[in-house]
Amino acid sequence: MTSTEIVQNSSILQITANGNDTNMSSVICPKWEMEDFKLIEAFEYWVGGVSVCVLAIPGMLFNIIAIYYLIPRTWIDTTFNSLLISLFAMDSIYLLFETLETFRRRFGLESRLHLILLPKFTYPLRFVSLSASIFMTVGVAHERYDAIMKPIVHRQSMRSGKYRRKKFLVYLLTVCFLAIG
């Protein structure tokens, strides 16, 4: 029986010819020092805490501004605009819950109310809103696909306000059902 030595990152594994037997006694594991843990903690604070807040809070504000400017002008004009408004709202809900979770986890800013609502409301709604945002993005893309692939049919069907509302509700209910599921 011949053995092959594989050298990776100054660790040596001996693998026999049949490939089943591995000698794990020759693997050298890294040792974690206190400085490594402090570096990881600092990384989590800055990347998982500060940068999340720096990106999420302006994201919520810009979504609210976009909703404010889209609603009076084009709320019922097209299904696409209605879907965009819904997407902005779902993104804002997700960003709100993500920011609350970041405050709780990374900065230690938790209240009694937050701890009471976390297991039954905040934690599930955070991921439902994330899923809804993803599915709504797919819905917006599908609406654009329909408009591009069948422009004449799409334009004629968008003249009817009843059809636009029905199509929007189908998108919205499908997204909500899939996100909750």
C-alpha cells in the first residue's frame, strides 16, 4: 500500500491508496490567541453593527421618500408602479427590523418590550419581510418581462383599472403567501 502526502497550509494529511483511511494525527490545527478574538469582536462591531446601521437607516429614509413621491402621481396608473411601492414598503419593514436586531445584538440596546416581542413577532417578521422583499423583486421582474415580451397585449390590458387592481392583488397575495409559508 502506497500513501500520498498532501501538504496544505503546513498541515500534512496521509491518505492511503484506497482513499478511505486518513491519518488525522498529523493535522496541525491553528491556535487562537486573545488578540484573534479581539479582532473578530471588533470586526463584528464595525461590519455587523456600524455598517449595517449606516446603510439601513438611509435605505429606509430613501424608500419612504420614494413611496411619498410615487403614491400621489402613479399609485393606480400601472401595476409596475404599485409593485414598486410595495417593494419599497417591504424593504423598509425589513430594514427596520434588521436595525432593531443590530441595536440589540451589537450595541446592547435592548428594552424589555423588545425582548418580549422578539420570539413571537420581531424575529419571524424580520425574515418574512426579507422573503417578501425578494419575492416582490421577482414579481417586479416578471411584470417587466410581460410588458416587454407582449407589449401590445400588456398595454391594452393596463387600460382597465379593474384589471390593474386584480393583477396587483394577485402579485401581492402570492408574495405574502410565499413569504409567510
